[in-house]
Amino acid sequence: MGRRATIQKNRKACAMLVWNHLKKMANVMGKTIYQLKHQLSSKYLVCELKDPTIKMTVV
């Protein structure tokens, strides 16, 4: 198996693990996976806008 095939296999496995975890969290919270994903990304965006992890400087 070549490097690209291994990388793609690992990427698919990682995506499946994330999807399963989101599914479990959504079931516990009584939401859909898409509602949970939107909520998580919204919270992340708000936090980044308030206090960015990568500081921008004017050159």
C-alpha cells in the first residue's frame, strides 16, 4: 500500500471516529448531529473573534 493510500485510509478512519463521537453526543443532548456541529462551530467562532489564538500584526 502506498503512502497516499495509507493517508487516505487514516483520514477516513479519523472522520468515522469523529462522526461516531458527534452521534453519541447528539443522542445524549437530544439534538441532531447537524445541530450539535453548528452549535460547536458557532461557539468556536465567537471565542476566536473575542480572543484570537493567532494574533495578526500590521507590517
